[in-house]
Amino acid sequence: MKKDDQKLGIKAWAEADRPREKLATKGRKQLTDAELIAILVGSGNKTETAVDLSKRILKFYHNDLARLAKVEIKELSKFNGIGEAKAIAIIAALELGRRRKEAIADRPRKIVSSQDAFAVMQGELSDLPHEEFWVLLLNRAHFVIATQLVSKGGFSGTVVDPKLIFKMAFEHNASSIILAHNHPSGNLKPSASDIEITKKLVAAGLVLDLPVIDHLIIADNSFMSLADESYM
């Protein structure tokens, strides 16, 4: 039998096993990640159904949706059966999921621990393939006033301008600041430059009566607090 003849298309499956029909009849929670992606993909290739192709994509990224969410169009398009349009559909769906998480986190809340700060910033920094530096601005009662992007960089770093950070804080009438940036590598250990800029900003904050109370390093679903670990 030729390899092409071994493929059993989704249309030949029992109706209850087809991803779209399964979602309609059993609900979205009953579908696997591969089946949900297969709905976005729509069709497979000459030797794979949409579900098989989706399973292969997920397997390549170790079944980690957070890793898949970082992938660019060009990389996804390398999979046989995934053109630019399908790659865009997958990326758009994962971005909607990220924004939903961000919308939930973006409610006024009081920050009483580093975990609270992480919950606010996770949606901004978890799935990026490059480094970004943000500030979380708080009022006197430690409620979040705003989160602001300070700078973007490459895979290994970004430039931080202390004047810009304090300008943002004064414009929002903030009473204290929490710093946050991501490590796309997944390594949560602070670099020498991370520690240096943190100490520089802490010192400036003391002079300006605008304390920097923490600095979070975020990597996917984990974080490290420089305050908790006594780096500041």
C-alpha cells in the first residue's frame, strides 16, 4: 500500500470523532490541544490529517503551548501542510488566549507579595522570544495604577533608561515602583547587569522618594524576585 493511501481523512471518521463536530456536540473542554489546533488548521497534507499534523507540531514543541506561542510565522510554515495563512491562524488564536489571561490580570489589585506582582506581569512577559523591561506603578495603598513598557531588546538583553522609568512614575503619580523583565532563555538567575541596574534604580528611588520595592525576572510560567532573594 502506498503511503498516501494510508491516510484516513477526518471526513471518513465517525462524526463524533471529528474535531468540529466534537466541539459542537460535546463542548470545547472535551477536545485535546491537537484537536483544537486541527480546527484552526482545517486540513492536513498528503500523508497526515489535520489532527495528525497538529499532534506532530505539538510534539515538536514538547506539547508545551507556551513554547508554541513564541513561534514566528516563518518557523511554523516549515511544517508540511502549514502555509502562511494557517500559521497566522494558529499564532492569532494563541495571542487571543494570552490577551484573555492579560485582561483577567489587568484588574485593579493590591500588591502584597512578589506572587501578586507576577500575576499582573505574567501575561505581558511570559511568551516573548525577545527581552522586554516593564514597570508596575503602585499608589500609596499598593494598588496597581498602571503597567508600562520601558524598552524592548533582543534575545539576551535590553537597554534601560532610569530617567524614563521615573518620568513614567511621576506622570502617573505613583508612590512606588516594581520592575519586571523577562529572560527568553528560561534562566531565572539575575545577570550582573540585572543586579547593577536594580541597585542603581533603588538608589535613585531613595533620593526621589519613589521607592523601587522589587524587581521580577520572568521566564514562561516562573519568576524570581530580587527582593525575596536579597539582591536589593
